[in-house]
Amino acid sequence: PHGIIAAVGPCIAQRSYEVGPEFPEPFLSDDPDSAVFFAPAPRQDHYLFNLSGYVARQLAKLGILTVVRTPCDTFWEEGRFFSHRRAVRRGEPDYGLGLSAIVLER
């Protein structure tokens, strides 16, 4: 994929993305090296998932070598981003949505 530049994010950061014990299994079954994207969480048998790191590596495996990852955390940066996870944790009835885009230049 010559000439492709990918951007990942803004998205939830690893410190905010706690997942249950069943979540890593499909990733690890597909690629045991995916274990690097799961850190132990404070809760027993839970993990913190590095979503942007995982996506960046998947893009690199496809041959997309220029991947820019934003340092944002949509969970904590309430003034800048909507967050489904934040809204659910607070028991809020609604939340906003983000937008993704792909630009093709000739």
C-alpha cells in the first residue's frame, strides 16, 4: 500500500479501556503476540486494552507503514470528545457520536 498514511484516534486510551477476562481470547487465538496490548487492570481477571496500539500494528501488518496515533483519551477528555463508556459509567441516558473519514487524493 504505497503512499497510504493512516491516522488512529482519537479513541479511548489503554488506561481507560478496562475489559473483562473473556475479551483477550479472540485476539490471542488469532495472534499470541497480541498479548502486548493487554495490561493487568486493578480489578482481578480484568485487563487494560491498548486499542490504538493494536490498530496501528494491524495496519503495519497490512503494509501501511506510516501510522499516526493521536495521544488523546476520549474517556477522560470530556470537553473535547463524546464517550459511550463514560456515559454508561455515569448512568447517562444518551451520548454523542464521533465521525471517521477517509480521504483519497489523486
